[in-house]
Amino acid sequence: MYKYALPKQLKGKDIKIIRKKLNLTQKEFAEFVNISYKTVERWEAGNNDITGPIVTLTRLLGNYPYMEEEWRIPDRTYPLRLWYMEDNRVCTIIDVDERNCRIKIYNYTNDNISRAFGKEEHPTFKDYEEFLESRCFPRTRDKMKLMLRELDLPFYDPFMIIEKTEGRMAEDNYWIKIER
């Protein structure tokens, strides 16, 4: 007997219904579910049974369409964007307006340990500055001037250090991608 109340296969018309419910083009849907555009196009044009993980995923998306919006990357709010990553997983996106000392964050994990600002949903600019410094070697580090020289930096500036090191630390898999 069945262990889960999930279909074992679906048809292209089912994919199209879910895709339309999410208000996505074939290309957007393909990107969202991490498959090729040609695959979505072929599925929707055909009448063959479709099997595999896409069956469960489309069922979930049909029942919880807001999931697509939760995972969508928004347009930048401010001129600078930092992607706080764990390996290849986006944990937090931080949009920064340095001139006016404002930030806006978007969390993509419920794990507070993996979020750039933990459980804080509305960090201040000071929190942002402290976060940057936390992803660098300490200001008080022995032989700091040698480390700065190795990075070709004239002085200790957390943002400049992160530009050079991606905020990588020896003891974890987190890093920061900077987008201007």
C-alpha cells in the first residue's frame, strides 16, 4: 500500500497548471525548479507520464504557491548587495546604502545560526558593520600589519578585507559575495 498520499506521475498539462498558478513563464519555472527550459517545454507539449522529484515538488507548489515568492530574489533596494552564503546556499541577502547608513535584509533560511544577523529581522547599520568585522580577522590580531600587507591593504577596513577574502574564515563554510 501507499506510504504517502502523493501521485507517482503527472502530465505536462499538470505542470502547466502549476506554472500558471505561480504566474511563471516556462523559462522562470525551469530556473525555479532547477531544470532546463527545453525540459519544461517538452513536458508541456507532450502527453507522456512525468516521474521523479518534480512530481512531489509540483504537488508542494500547488498546495503552497507562496513558496516560490519566499525564495524569489528581490530587486536590489540599495546600490550595494552582499550575499551571505554557506557553501553554495544563499542564507541572507543584505542590501546596503552606505551613504545614508541603511540596510535591508532577506533571509533564505530559518536556521538562525546560518543567518547573517541571527534572529534579528531588522538589523541596524551598526549591526551590519559589526557583522562585517565578525567576518574578518580581529583588529587586535598579532602581526596585523603583515596580514594587511599580504592583502595589499593600507589599513584595517572590514569591507576592504571582505572584498579580498570573501569573508571566509578557517573554521566555517560561510562566505560573502559582493555585488555592486
